[in-house]
Amino acid sequence: MNTTLLTALGLMLVLEGLMPLIAPKSWRETFKRMIALNDGQLRFVGLISLLGGLLLIFFSR
């Protein structure tokens, strides 16, 4: 695999692990609210996350 891709994956895992490490109660409550959303709402959240990530990548170059 490309080293840049592996670095990006590692950074994503680090960032994903910060919230449960620092504030597990808040993370759990947020996760419970996400589970309660219907499929369309979850897809919208996923779309916004994807677009936000793409914008960050685009502007970081």
C-alpha cells in the first residue's frame, strides 16, 4: 500500500480514538443519538462527513 494512504489511515484511527479516550460518556451519548437516526439521516451525516473530508484534502494541497 501507499505510505501516504497508510499514514492517513493511521491518523484517522488516532483521531477516532481521541473522543472515547478523553470523554467516554459524551462519546457514548453521541453514539446512542446516531443509532436512533433513520437511514436517510445517517446517509446525510455520512455525506457531510465525506464532503468535509474532501474539502480538507483539497485545501491542504
